[in-house]
Amino acid sequence: MTKQYTNEEIKEETQKAVKRIFGDSLGFLDFDEPSRNHVYGSSGEQALCESIYTPEEDAGEWSPTSATIINHEHGIPGANNNTLIEAWFEVSDMLPDDYYVEQLNGAISAVYKLR
């Protein structure tokens, strides 16, 4: 039986994957763990915590059926050119089986589970 993930777990997995793929450009020093305490060691850490959240935390209600929302307006790169599209494929590959990132518009992406 496949493990069932909570939205919170997928948010943390997404944060870790984004940190690993985009960490250099966001200024991270430690790639292993997402910030759990929201004490920011860098602007990248702040962007990670403020820009990747569950749909329950999403005031804009962009995608209530997703597992995670990614807001690109605070430093997390979007998939707006071929290099970044490939990077987001890498992020999707790092998520648990059956989860993937889909860009909804220039400012928002979401993580979904294949059905």
C-alpha cells in the first residue's frame, strides 16, 4: 500500500526540494532540512517559509485541491524559461511518488497528486 501523505508533509518535502535545486540562488547554507521555526537565517529561508504553504494557509484560494501552494512573488523562481522549467521537473522528481509541480500562472504554482 502506498503511503498517504498529509499536505504538511508534502509542503516540507517541497521546501526541501526547492532548497536543494534553487539553494545557491536563494542563499542557503544548509540544504538538509526545511525551516520549522521560521527564524530566518537568510532571505532565502524567509522566501521558503513565506512562499511555500498548504492550501489551508492560502488566503488567495488558488488551488484548494492541491497539496501545496508555491508563491513566486517573494524570491522563489517560477518556470518562465527552459532552464527553470527543467529545474522544476527536478523538484517534481524529488517529491514523493505521484506528486508533481504545475505552474498555474506567472505568480503561483501548486503541487498535486496524480489520481
